[in-house]
Amino acid sequence: MQDTSAADEIQDVLTGLGEALAARDVDRALTFFAEDCYWRDFVSFTWNMITLEGQDAIADMLRERLADVQPDDWAPDDTVPARQDGAVTEGFIRFSTSVAHGYGYLRLRDGKIWTLLTTAQDLKGHEEPGSLSRPLGLVQDEQIGEPTWTDRRDAERAELGVTQQPYVLIVGGGHSGIILAARLRQLGVPALIVEKNERAGDNWRKRYKTLQLHNPIWENELPYLSFPDNWPIYMNKDKFADWLESYTNVMELNFWGGAEATSARFDEETSTWEVEVERHGEKVTLRPKQLVMSTGSHARPTIPDLPGRDVFEGIQQHSSEHPGPDGLEGKKVVVVGSGTSAHDIAAALAARDVDVTMIQRSPTYVVKPDSFNKHVLGALYSQEAAANGVTPEKGDILAASFPYALFFDVQKAGVDKIREIDAEFYEELGNSGFLLDFGPRDGGLFARAITGVNNYYIDVGAAQMIIDGRLKVASGSGVKELRERSLILEDGRELDADAIIYATGFTSMKGAIADLISPEVAERLGEISGIGSGEGTDPGPWEGEIRNMWKPVDQEGLWFHGALIAHARSYSRYLALQLKARMEGMPTPTYRLEEARDSSLV
Amino acid sequence: MQDTSAADEIQDVLTGLGEALAARDVDRALTFFAEDCYWRDFVSFTWNMITLEGQDAIADMLRERLADVQPDDWAPDDTVPARQDGAVTEGFIRFSTSVAHGYGYLRLRDGKIWTLLTTAQDLKGHEEPGSLSRPLGLVQDEQIGEPTWTDRRDAERAELGVTQQPYVLIVGGGHSGIILAARLRQLGVPALIVEKNERAGDNWRKRYKTLQLHNPIWENELPYLSFPDNWPIYMNKDKFADWLESYTNVMELNFWGGAEATSARFDEETSTWEVEVERHGEKVTLRPKQLVMSTGSHARPTIPDLPGRDVFEGIQQHSSEHPGPDGLEGKKVVVVGSGTSAHDIAAALAARDVDVTMIQRSPTYVVKPDSFNKHVLGALYSQEAAANGVTPEKGDILAASFPYALFFDVQKAGVDKIREIDAEFYEELGNSGFLLDFGPRDGGLFARAITGVNNYYIDVGAAQMIIDGRLKVASGSGVKELRERSLILEDGRELDADAIIYATGFTSMKGAIADLISPEVAERLGEISGIGSGEGTDPGPWEGEIRNMWKPVDQEGLWFHGALIAHARSYSRYLALQLKARMEGMPTPTYRLEEARDSSLV
């Protein structure tokens, strides 16, 4: 039920804030904010993706942007009930700017704004079609002699990238690239995906056979086209791969499979990229205005350069090449690593009675899927959330509503709760010799992921195998060297092995940039992703937003896109709007772009 | 808004009726029915698809079926507001039987039941998964070593029809066959489609290039997977074809393309069909328990056997072979026929300045799409209907809620309204020499379709071309014979022609049965489809339901399925439930099956 007092409280603050902003009275506007406050903005106020931490930062932004943005029409979105819990009142909100329809989330503490999220959802005059604004599509009267849908689609396939240049070139056609292309299609932005693999979905299809999406279906929705209601909550990777392929087809995306971008050069004079692509062995030069890197975090396998790799006589595979357990029965297998892939691969082997040992150098965060869904994802992505009006799109807004400054604390609350509920499980697992932790600052899975380390596992069964001793773990030590039929650990232990599977992860997009564009540009941009937490592989200084992703970077016409399906779905909207605005020649004054550029030089 | 008095009125009648039925008191139950009353049942009471006309027929059915059916839990479905208009109160209802969850529609006149629709939606214990009952899908714990989704899917593809026999064989993989297969998949009924064409969707893909779905998108939804919200209201045939192909893939249907059933024999001893199939030239024998004919009304083109067909020196094409106007510029083309294909093809030619004449032997019903949508389809299938809770599934229930006995009158009401609104248009078109009518008993498009004649056209522009004289019509006379470069009409007119396109329709499934099974079975079954109206090509006696379709026929294990997308979507549910019940060995006592068999011998 709608909590009317909560809705009223939000309405009151929005009215007051709206009036102050309309009067361009920044001081008055600040009176609605708490001392400790955060304003996160995606595109709507800043043409950037940033978080303003504290009243001073907010005041600076408003002084610079208010006259241009002309925010108006602030109102609660009453399709989802506002909520009040203790001192905190929160709810979804709508607003508008001079050029965009805005949506966001407001969180009051003791009646003052604690967190505010503002996002642009549509550019005025360029709204996406949908529901009541579906295109008619009917070919009638004087259009009858015109080219049909098929004629136009065939012509586009034949011409785009050949005689017509795409406005946007997306390098990498995994789920992220596909999602972005779908959004750009709706916005009428000519876009082309180039993807090394042959078929859409191959980035999933080619992984080990037991891989499944460890997040529930609601989190993995793609824009525009919902999964069928009767589909399982958890999907095998090939089912999702087939979905991606069908999606690419029915959403009319321009997807070049078997096409690899080999070099890219930005021509400053024409503000155009020159991208060399090998398409089925044939060289093609593309000249897009905008280049989106969406090669993902799984494009470049990392294999540790261990002494003796050439001496070892058995099988050596990176996890990305490992097809699954078939054929390894009766062998001794060592899996190097202790993230999700390592657990999945090792468990699939152990289930076939392969003698398998996982080498766990550093601690892993493990969580049971039910607990994770209930206490971490449930409010955002679940059947219950959807029934309460929190569709995956609104879940994305809610997920973005907390600034990264509060991220670890928010995550820790869920992690702590689960730790209490599953105490017995964690005790048993800890007693097995497995190195367990709860992520950086006890922030669990997402805290680990955001800080660039993938040592986490949503436990679908490997933990019990470890507890039962069916899956052996050699923990606390890395691999020192390989011998003909064994591995020597740093602590001196020797493990016999017929096969070694390196579940040792992938390198970041930084290397891809160096190779594709130039080491200079890669160096200038600095870290891609990370928030500057100083945890894991995420160096400081504090940034408070994901670095370089989905927003202008220190290279004209270059953009970064990727991450989990949910992130790609959520953030692709803002990236697509920024690209659309540039194509339409709209002014896109980017607040704090220079500052971001400076800091990236550090 | 919910009209509470309407809801209360429905609740009162349902309570009274429910109590009488629970007491097995047929006489008391009858007191709730009006003198003039209809009870249409799909599977729930009768394991049949029939309409009981009048109190006596209803009493007979109840006396025979009540003890077995045990209806209960009658209640209004308050997710869609009940409505009251004058003497009539109406709304969606729920109920249950001993074996099924029921859904339906009730229409009261002066407080008594005028029309009642009862349908089975799910068999108890065999409910379709969905929303809150999604399968988990997570492979965990002891399942880890089991075959994956991909292993199982690959095995099914390799084995079904080869080492494993499908329970149901669907002959014909157009939209109807695909929709049925999707439903059977959800119910766990092993089904295989054999389709002459190579790819799913080819039945649409291979038609003339300007073909578009003339009904709006809401009417054309397939089960389980909604079209994207941003798709056009009207779809080109190839877009829909691609959707069908993707649907077949993601819904995990077993679809053999390039496979033609050449003969089928029912083995009485084993109650199994023996179906010979040619699959890519290779002969395969399939042994399903159930055989569904879904070859559609477009499988066998009809070309009139005109004198001089071998003398004519130009191009002759049936509409199903006609690719579109390309290459016919500057020619004289005659289109024989005046249904939708004839209009579409002729208009596409006229738009390219081809000299085109349509030969219209008998009158055509023409309607403007906006008027048709507003006054005929709008309440069932539209954005507005969906916004009011009338999803396409509920639209199907509403569409079925009127018995065929009232069908012509109901249709006429919409047709008359449109006739008034578009009076000027009809006058102009009539004055052009075009033969116009308003369908059998002035029932318009659906009345014409149900009576087996396709002389109707949703006007997307040909009418104005006719009025303007850009598209010539030779009306009131058929073709008598062909000469080397001309056609002679029955009234003696001669039309020069470089090409003749026969938009002369298709033959019914009757011939397909004779060829595939035997002339005897075809003879025994009598007419497939039609309601016995005595109009068009629909001979009497009055049946009051579509003959032989979606229900047991006078041949064990044989079923007929097809029609418009909306019909196929709606009725496939009931066919699927009947097949599922048989696979599970549930008793399926079919009310009035013998009677149907007798009448089909007439």
C-alpha cells in the first residue's frame, strides 16, 4: 500500500526544492539537503555520470549548470509506493530538464535529502517509441510503391559499413554490445557491431559447458523484450546465448560476426575514427564518428607465466578454453584459481569422480543463492519486486540510488545478515581448510567485483563438495612451478596432475586499448573501471563513480561499455542518450570533464 | 473503475448457480438462465468445444456431466472490472472443476444468464509454469554431474523422431503449428513439427513482398513471449516470419524443416499413427499417438482451370508464387480475384505505374483499418484494452464469449456503425464500379471469413486507387477463357495482358486429408471448419461451433488446428489440454462426440 505520509513528505521536499531551483536560488536549494548528502547524476544535469559528495560539490554543480538545465516538474512517481522506515523516507521521482525527461530516486533522512539520483531517460523530441507511442508501421496509400521493410533491411545490411558509415561502431558483440545496439536502434542512431566470434551469443556459448547464469532471470533481462514468464529462474549459458542471438535478429541489429577490429586511429581534423577491421579475412576500413569499446572483461585470458609451463606433459587449458568434464574421467586435475569459474569447473569434475584439487591462493567470498537473492538482490530483481512495481528498469534505478561512497556499508548490511543466517554453513566451510572471507570491507560479492577481483562464488554445490572432501582445496599458497606431471606450490607441496586448468581470469580493457588505438591513449586514460577505493586491484584516488565507463573520456569519440548484464542494461541507456545527443548536434556541456581528464593523468 | 453493482450482480448469480450445481440440482440451476440462453464450453464441462443453445440443451449436458465435473469456486475475476450497459451486465469469471482450473465470461440480461463461456485453462497437477511458479533451473548439488541443458537439448534434437517417438506430430509448421508446439512444450508433451518449407516463418516469407499483417500487433501476439513494446502496430510479413523463427528457437520447439508428410495410417490395434515423412529427401517413419493437421488454409493454391491456360503466352502466377511488383513495370497485368491478396498485389503494381486490372466477379467487403480497429477489434486487442486489463489472452476469452448463434448480429452492429461513419468512403467506392457488400448477413469481415470466403479487404490504399482510376476493376463477371495475350470475360469483354496473377485462394484441408490419410476418412469427417451457416461455402446443417477444429473428430488420434493467429493462439490452449490429458491417461469423456460423429455423416 502507498504510505501516504511518505509520499507527502517526498512531495513537500520536491516542491520546495523545485521552487528553489526554478528561482535559481542555490542557497535555498541547499537548505533541503542534509549535511551528509550525495547527488548522483546520470546525464540529466551534468552530461556526465558523476556523484557530487556533500553540499559544496552540489552547490558548485548547480551554480554552473542550473541556468542551462532548467529543471522542472518534480513529482513522486506514484506507480511505486514511497516507503518510510525509521528516519529514512524514500521513493522514485520524476522531473524534467530543458532537453530531457528525468527519472530518479530520492532518499530523505530526518526530512532532508540524504541521497538524490537524477537521470535522463529520454531526450525531448527524440523519445523512444513504446506502448502508446508505438510506430504505426502500416504501409498504405502513397507509401505502397516504396521499398518494403525487407527491402530497407536488406539494403541496410548490404550498405552499412560498406557504402554507408555507421555513426557508432561497437567493438565487441557480447551481451553489452548487443544491448547498446538495441538502444541505439530505437533512437535511430546507425550503429554497427563488430564481433570476433561468428554468432551472437558465442561469448557465452564457448565457455565451459556447466556454466549457468548465477543471477536470477529478473536481473538478466535485456531492454525491450522480456523473457517468457515460464522461463527458469536460472539459465544455462547456451540458453542465454540463443536468446542473445534471437534478440540480435528480432531487434534488427547490425551485427558483423567473424569481424575483428585490428587498429583504430582518431582523425582530429574530421573528428572521425578510422578503424581497420578484418571480416572473415577481408580487410575493411570503417569510419564511425563514435567508437564504443565493449570487448568485455572476458576477452583476454590471463595465464600466469609459471616456470615449467613448457615442461609439464599433461593438458593445460585456460578456463575460457575448457569445454567441460567430458573425457577427463579417471585423471588427476588441478584447477588454479578460486573464483566462480574455478568452483564451477572443479565441481563438474568432482561430480564425475575426477580427482580434482583447487588451488586457492587468497580468500574467497562464498554465498548461497537463496540468501543472496533474498537479502541482496530481492528488493531490486525478483518476482516480488516486479509484483510491487519494481520492474528490472526500476530495479536498475534503485540499484543506482546509493552513491558509491555508501556502497560498502550498504553491501555489508546484506552480507552481515546472510553471515548470521548461514553461520553454520560458513563455519563448516571455514573448518574444511577453505579460505573464506566476506569481501573488501565485508561488502561481499559486489564489493569484490567493483574492486576488480573475481574471487567470489555463488554456491551451487561446490562448497558442500569441499566440506565433504570430494573436491580438494590446496589453500594459502600459489603455484611456484610446474614439473613434468606435477605442480609445486610456493609452500613446497607437490600436486600430481594430468591436467591443469587455469581459472585465473582475464585482463582488463586497458590492454585492448593499447593494442587497438595506442599505448599513449591507454596511458592517458588510466584505469578503465574501478571507483578508486584502494581495495583489490582498484587503486585510488577516490573517484566515487566507475572510471571512464559510459561517459566522455580523455579522448574525443571514445566510449567504454560493459560489465554484468544488469549494469550493461542500466548504463547503456545513458551512453545511448549521450551518443544520440551528439549525433543530433545538441550541446552536451560535460560538467567536470576537464577535472576527470586531469585526475586520470595522475 | 470497477462498477461495484455490476460485480455484485455477477457475484450473486455465480453464488446461486454455484450452489445449485453443487447440489446437483439442474432445475434450480436453470432458474438462473434466461429463456434465450447459450452456454459455450471449451473442454471444462464437456471435453469438447461446443455451444449449448437454450435451456433444454444446457439441462441435458448438466444431467450427463455434473457428477463428473464437480464445478466449484465460482467467482468474478476482479482484475478486470465488470461492466453494466442497459439490461446487460458482464464480466470475466473463474471457477474450478474436479480436474481443471476454469476461466470464462458471463453475460447477464435482466439479471439472468444470457451467455456463459466456460473454459479449462490448466489441468490440476499439470499447471503450466509461469510467473510465481517459474522452474528454478539452477543446476546444483547432486545435479552437477548430470547432463546440462545443452546436452539434453542436443539429445532431444538427435533422438526425437529417430529413436524416440513424439507423442504428438504436428503436420505443418506455420504460426498455428508453432503456437501449438509451444503450448505442448510447456505441458511436457513431446511434440514434433514437420514442415515442408525449410525455415520457420517461410509460410509468410515466401508470400508477395508487400504483404503485411493487416491486424494490429495485439491481435497477433504469440503465447508466452510478448512482442517488444516499441514494435510497430502493423508488421511486414518478413518481420513476423523472423519473429516466428526466433520464437521456434527460444521456445525450444522441435521443428523439422524441409520435411513433408506423405502418408498417414492409423493402426487401430496399437492406437498409433504410422506417418511417412520425407525429410530432405530421406524417408522417415514416425509413430505418434496423436496427429495434428495444421497445414493451414494456404497450403494448396487454387488456380481455376480456364480454357486457354496453355494458349496464353504471358506470365501466369498464383498469388502464392507472386514475389511482388519488381520487373513488371511497363506491362499490362490482370489480377484475378478481389480478396486481400488481390488488392495488395494490384495496389503494389499500380503504385509502380503498371497497367493493372483486377477482375472482381463477386462483391467484396472493404473496411478502413482505423474503423475496424476501433469498432470491431478495439475492445479485444488494443493498447487501450491492455491498459484496462484485457490482455490478448483475455481478449481471446472475450472474443469467444459470444456464441456463434449471435455472431452475425454482433458483427453487424460494428459493421453498421462503421458503415455510417465511413458513409462517404463507401459511396465513392461504390460509385467507382467496384462491387461492394457488407458480408453475409451484413456481418463484415469475420462473417465472411467464418463462412469460408475471403472476399474482404482491410483498405490500406487500394480503394482510393480504384476510386481514382489508377487501379482498374472489371467487376461482375468471371473469366471465360484465355487467348494468347488476353483474357475474355464471361460478359464478352476482352482484357489485354502480359501477365495474369491468380489471387484465387486456396483449397481447404479436406483435400489434404484425402491425400495424406485416405479419401474415406476425408469423406467421413465431412467439412473441416465452417459453422453450418448455409452462407458462402459453409453448408448447413447448423453446428454452432467450428466443425472438427480443436476437438475430437470421427477418427481417433486425429486433430485439426489452424486459422488466424488470434484463433490459433486462443484455441491451441484447449487442443493442448486435450492432448495432455490423453497423454496422462486422464478420462476424457467427450460430451456429444457420437452426435457430432453422426452429424458429420450427413
